[in-house]
Amino acid sequence: MFCRKCGAKNDDNATFCSSCGAKLHEANQQTANPDLATLVEKKKSLIAVILNFFFPGIGYWYWGYKKVLGIHPALVFIGWIVVTSFCSYLLYGLGLVFLALSLFVAYDLYVKTEGKPGWIEASK
Ligand SMILES: [Zn+2]
């Protein structure tokens, strides 16, 4: 192994660096490794959070949770897809109903301006 303090090559079983005398295993553990592990963990947690925003449930799965709300995280995601699709469908349907109503009252007034009674009762 290489000494993290001075970079000198040492025997793998050596406890102290032959060049600078630093304790090899301790020196190796204190530098780089914990910081790198923390950094990797931070990056992984960020990915998990972003995943959970775009694909609710998948982020939990990515982070290692086996169950969310008592069910598998992938099922949470599937449930989310089903509910949001259904809501979008309902809203889309409502939008079509309102569009049809607007067209109807517009057409009714058009018919009235032509001198015919139309369908919606109105008096002056
Ligand atoms: Zn050294």
C-alpha cells in the first residue's frame, strides 16, 4: 500500500510508514475514505429525492425501503400513476363538458340573433 501522508510505497502488512513513520492504517482511514463515502451517500440521497419527485415511490425503493405504506414501493408508484391518470381524465372530461356548454350558449345566441327562439329561455 501507499502511505497517504507522504506517498511512499510500503509493505501491505506494515503498520508504520518506512519513510515518514506515520501509522499506515489509521492514516489511510482518516483521509479520503470517509469523505468519499459521505459524498457518494449525499449524491445517492439526492438522486433518491429527485426520483421520488418525478416517480413517487421509486425514490423510496432506490433508497432501499422494502415497504412504503405497508406495500412495495413499486406498487405505490403504480397506484400514483392510476390515481393521477384518473384525475387527469376527469379534469379533461370536465373541460370537454365546459367547452360543449360554451359552444351551446354561443350557438343559442347566434340562433336568437337570426330571429329564431333558440333553446335557452330569455326575455328583454
Ligand atoms: Zn509516509
